[in-house]
Amino acid sequence: MIQRRFFEARDILILLLIILPLGAFYIYTFRSAQDGGVYAEIAVDGRIETTMALAGDKVYSPAGKPAVQIAVRSGRVGFVSSDCPDKICVHSGFLGISGQSAVCLPNRVVVRVKSGEGETLDSTSY
């Protein structure tokens, strides 16, 4: 009777060819969120109020909106409190990858994560 091993050499090679690029992409994405080139842009009532580097830990409240608090933690930004009824902005979590955004519609506050590098359109849908 022929006994077959669970993994053969070519099975391991195929797994490595799949896992290594995924791991490299994850590390690249995580590191791009940690470097100084990524920042948060906060807009209130359609106007950009401030930009914040995603370095260090800090809490910010937009002018005229003391109940809205935006925090920067570990290279990520997000709403931590708001007086809106549904709290979708707070539940959207912390953002750290360029292009992500969170919005508090009742208070008209928008947080966008941007990169210092030139941002380009990477896909189009119709």
C-alpha cells in the first residue's frame, strides 16, 4: 500500500507563492500607515478645518462641535464620541490607509486619510 504524505514539496511551494505576496502587501500597507506621509484631513461644513499627522496620540474637537471628538492612536484616526443619535461615525472604527474616510452626517464632519504621495485612481466602475 502506498502511503501519501499530507504535504508534498510542490504543495508547500504553491502555498509559499500565494502567502508571500499577500504577506508583503499586508506589511507594505501597514508600514505606509505608520510613516509620516499619511495624514488626516478634517472637514466641517464642507470646508477643510485642519490636517493632522497620524503620529502620536491626541484627541481633537472641531471648532463649534465640542461633542464630536476625533482621536489619533497608533497611526490611525477615528471618531471616538459624537452626540449624533445613531453613532455610525463612531462605529466606523479607526482608519489608517490612504483613501479611507468616515463621516458624521448630523454634525457635518468628515475625516479623510490622505497620503503625501501623489494619489491616483486605481480602478473604475461603471
